[in-house]
Amino acid sequence: ASVNILAFSQNVTDAPIKLFLYSCFLRHPRSRNYTSEFDSCRLEAVPVEFGDYHPLKPITVTESKTKKMGRKGSTSSTSSSSSSSMIDPLSSVLDGTDPLSLFAATADPVTTDTTRKKRDKDDSLVVGSDFEPWSSKRGEILARYTTTEKLSIVSALLNDFGSQKELLNLTQQDYMNRIEDLNQSLKDAWASDQKVKALKIVIQCSKLLSDTTVIQFYPSKFVLITDILDTFGKLVYERILSMCLDNRGSLPDNFTPESVNDTAKETCLNWFFKIASIRELIPRFYVEAAILKCNKFLSKTGISECLPRLTAMIRGIGDPLVAVYARAYLCRVGMEVAPHLKESLNKNFFDFLLTFKQMHGDTVQNQLVVQCVEIPSYLTLYSPAIDWILQCIAYRAPEVLLTEMMERCKKLGNNALLLNSVMSAFRAEFIAARSMDFIGMIKECDESGFPKHLLFRSLGLNLAMADPPECDRLQILNEAWKVITKLKNPQDYINCAEVWVEYTCRHFTKREVNTVLADVIKHMTPDRAFEDAYPQLHSIIQKIITYFHDFSVLFSAEKFLPFLDMFQKESVRVEVCKCIMEAFIKHQQDATKDPVILNALLHVCKTMHDSVNALTLEDEKRMLASLINGFIKMVSFGRDFEQQLSFYVEARSMFCNLEPVLVQLVHSVNQLAMETRKVMKGNHSRKTAAFVRACVAFCFITIPSLTSIFARLNLYLNSGQVALANQCLSQGKIGVCFNCIIILSCQKTEYYYESHKLHYYENILWWLFSDFSFVYVYRRINEAHVVTF
């Protein structure tokens, strides 16, 4: 077509017409420098101080950078053809208050080489195994913060027509089931590619965190809702990550935004834009915090820039309880994605200190009056959130920062709640070194606020893990026990005493421990209060036997056995006895004949034995028998063989229901007879001969009571050999023993079951008669009777 036009123009003689034709169809574009034009149209960047920013203040965009994102497989291009004098009617209407443009302005920030290297180094820092994860606290919170009041859920997602529907009069379990259903609905909507529905579910669930109508349940509600938020954040991150897959495979863990393709970046920005359009503050904050990790796809500094902004957004939350849990969630997410960014953690805590007085304001007090909640119970609701914030701050923090935190808490009035969280979150060594300072602060706290016994319990937990200065140890115990012993509520008393028993055992002697046990008995015996405190009492026993390995000292304590008498429930008492026997077998190095130890442990073993009945499992019987046998092996009276035999006779009468114990007693008595022979060098006197015959008689009487045929065969053989070695021919017991073996061996049954195993008599007889000594002894005794096998 251009050739035809050119030919036509050559035939035209009029010069203006000919010039017009050339200009219309043969125009060439002029060269342009887009970079210089873009710089000339660019607005001047004005720095904004962080302190001037407020979440409710209109956002003024001072720098605009538009980036047109192509579809999959396309490349992005930057356009700046319009001049600064041209007026955009859309942007003039918004007047620079469009919150979405804030993300576009920070989509690709420019950083210096020095900053980039520093941030790359910081990104390599991760949370170590010494940091207690949130998952370990989740179950404790759900178990502790419960309610019997009715709950409700208001959600548009419960109705297919989009209108709000309110579910009233839900029990706690029904509420938890409904939240779990919403979590599953989120996963189902995401799997069916209904991303908008999934976002609506998360928004509606986040709105529930603004409801404090049942305030005692709020910590548990926070745990349940944040589980849904975590699920949503994981789904979004994995979705964007999957879009980055190409021929290289998956992205490395330390990938940079430059390695993310345009499609993934566009999708990521789209999610942030959708969330920014949420009108209500609380759901907008929680949903954006849930996908905070996705900033890695857009910018290296995206997370570090979002954390201060999200921290400032929390200032717009009026309820102090809702605000502190929002801060806890932000700290949790921050520790997961950027644990090296400590500034936002500190800022969250300092902002909380500024709003600390709100907890005692009229608005909160009126709310507590309506719900009939006491101020001490209300303050304990803050503990999980504050503990977590301080734990994040204290993780690998220098001691100077911890000291600053403690000093700030001192300046606040009625700071018992903060003091408890500081002792729960800071390192035990830090607390133990300043034990007297903390005791002084605890004394100054108002008793009507946070309970003092909880403060002393938190202090005791730290002192159980780290040692205070030696010169202060006794004074610390005296100061703490003055408060503990005055507690009237048995449950509060035992919860606190349980912790301080370990401190007493760790640093003091039997006298102080005996005093503590006497005080525990005094408080827990009235009205049988011990029946509701078996776990704590059991814990006290475990801590005592952990630090006292000299059982002669332990059992000589006047109040130890009376303390054991408080375990009236049989199952609990047996468990305590097993703990004592396990500790004795583990730590007792030498055999003993101490009457204090023997009498006490015989009582303990008798308790275990008497718990055996027809319903007791075989495994439980074997465990009890093993513990009792371990005790029997550790008893030795030296050369006093008669006393040793008397002990075995007493043990047989006490433990007759456990066959493994009887078997052990028979072996022990046979060994005792052989030790007597060794002492006499094979030449018995009248006295020792009578003693050996008594040992053989013990075995002859005990073996028939066993039900195991194999055990009887074995013991008859051993006892017969011992009797022969000790020349007990006149008593007739040798012949009786071997005759019993023959009778048992001549059973017509080919096999039998014992201990869930199949035993064949052929194998037993082969083992039995292969012992030459048996054949020799039997032929020597009954030479007139030849046995044919």
C-alpha cells in the first residue's frame, strides 16, 4: 500500500499536497530518552518521621512509581510518557489518599550496597532450639482459660445467601467445634479454587477477636482463631511459591525478590491490595500479619518496613486486652519470619507500657462489673500474651536490655502483672542473680491486684533452674515461706509450695525439708484437701528423691512417712511407691541392712504388692516384681546368715502373690546356703548343718506354690544340687526334689502355654537331662531303681 501511495505522489504536481502525502504515510518516530523524561516528571521524595505516623491519619503518597505487570510469560515495562503538567482526573479525586498506592510505592525500593549486605547477613539468623515455640503453650492456654457461659458466633459465611446469621447459646465445646468447621471450610474453599470465599472466612474469623463478651474465654479464642490465620498464611505463601516454579525447580530457602517471576509478584501484590481494602481495623491487621512472610517475594526490606507500620496500627485498638493479644500475634509472626528484627518487638512492649493504665480505667472496670469478673482474674488473662512478648524480647538479648525492661516495670505502679511476666520470660540466671530485688518488688505490689503467691511461684520456678547468691539463699526461703504459709486456699498453697520444695531440696538439708513437709501436712490434712492435690503431692515426692539419694537420711526424716500417708487413693499411692523404689534401685550403690531403710521399703513394697488383683495386667505384675526383686537383692546382713534367712522368710509371707519374687527368694536362699558352705569350707558344724537344712526346707516349701512348670523344674534341680553340695542326704529332701522333677517330666501333654509362649516338653526334658549332674545324683540316691528315658 505504501508503494502505491508513493507512486501516486510522484504523479502529483502540487507541492503542498505532495508534502502532505509524504508526512502522513512516511513519518518516522523521533528518538526519545525515557529515563530523562521519567526523572523530570518524578516527584520529590519527602522523608516522613515515624513518630508523625498514625494509623487513623490520612496517608499522603509523596512518590509514585507505576509498574505495569504482564501476564504469565510477559515482561514488565515502565512507562512515563505523560508530563507533570497533565492532570489525571482519577488521581486528583483521590488526592493522594489511596492506601493501595502505598504498596505500589514500596514494591521495589532501592537500597545501598552496605545495607543490602547487612540485611543479607541478618536474614541468615534463625530461631534456635532453645526458643520455646508457641505450639508448646497452645495446649496449656486452652486447658487453663475455659468458661461455662454461653458463647455466640456472628458470621455471614454461615448463611448461603450472604446475610449475617448469629449462633447463640453455644457451649465452649460447641464453639470450638464451630471454629474447627470454619478452619476446614477454609481449606475446602482453597482446594476448590474459591480464593475469595477463603478470604471472607478469614476476615469473619478475625472479627471474632474484637468480641470480649465472655472475657475469661478470650485467650482460648485467640488460640483457636490464630490457628485459622496461620493456615491461611501458609496457604497463600505456598500458592505464591508454587507460581515461582520453572525449569530450575523450586526456589531456595534464601531466595531474593529478583528470582521471583512477574506473575508471582503480581499475585502477591493482589493479595496485599485486597487485604488493604478491608474496612475494619482488627481483621485488616490480623489478615495482613498472617501473610507477612509473603513480603519476601516483593522486596528484601518489605518485612522490616511492614512490622513498624503494623505495630503502629495496633494503637487504634481501644480494648487493652484485644490490643495486647494483637501485639502477641505480631511478635509471634515476626519471630517466625524475621527473628533478627528486634526493634519492632521492643516497640510493641513499650507501646503496651504506655497503655498499661487502661486496664484500671473506668471502661474496663464497668465491663468487669457487667460480667462479674474480679480484677485478679482479669489480670491473669494478660499473662499468656505478655509472657510471649517478653519471651521474644529476651531471646538472646543482652543483659543491658533486660535491665532496662526491669527498670521500666519498676516505674509503673501496681506492676505485679508485668513483674510476673518478666520472671516467666527472662533467663533464669538473670532472675536468680537479682532474687532479693525481685522479692522487694513483690512486697511492694498491691495484694488486691495480681495475687502475690503467683509472683512467688514464678520466682521459685527460676530459682529451681538457677542458683541465687549463696549468702541470700536462706533469706530468700524465709521471705517466700512467710507469704506461702499464710495462704488459706489449699490449692493456691500447694501450687506455690510444690515449686519451693525443689528450691529447699536443692540448697538445704534434711531439717529444712522436714519443716516444709510438716507445713504441707498441716495445710493439706484439714477437710482432706490432699485429695484434690495428688499431682502436686506426687511432684513433691519426685523432687525430694531427686535430690536426696541417701535413703537413710530421707527415711529418718520425721515427716516423710506421714507425708506418704496422705496418698489415700490406691492408684496414686502405687505410682508414688514405684517412684521411690526406682530411685532406690538407681542410686543405692551398696547393700544395706539399715533397719530404717528396710522397714520403710518393706512398707513401700507391701503397698505395691497388695495392689495386685485378678485384673492386674501381666506387664504391671512384672514391673512390680522387678522393683521388689531389686530391693531384695540390695539387702545384706553380712555374716549374720540367720538374720538374712529371717528376712527372706518375712519377704515370702509379704509377697506371696508375685511368682517372680518367690523365684528370686528361692535363688537367694540357695545362694545363702552355698555362702555358708564356703565359709565352713565344706565341713559343716552342727549349727551350720541345721541352718543349711532350714534353707533346703525353705525351698522345698516354696517351690510347689509356683504355677509355672518350667520354673518349678529349674528350681527343683538347683535346690537338689545345693542340698547335695551341703550333704543334706539324711533329710530326704534331695530325693523328694528329684522325684518331683521326674513326676513333672512324665506329663503326657506334648506342650503347654506359659507367659503367652508355647513350650514343648521335649525341649525342656532335653535341657533337663543333658545336665550330667542330675543323672549322676539321681542314680546315686536310687541305685535300685533304673529310670529309662
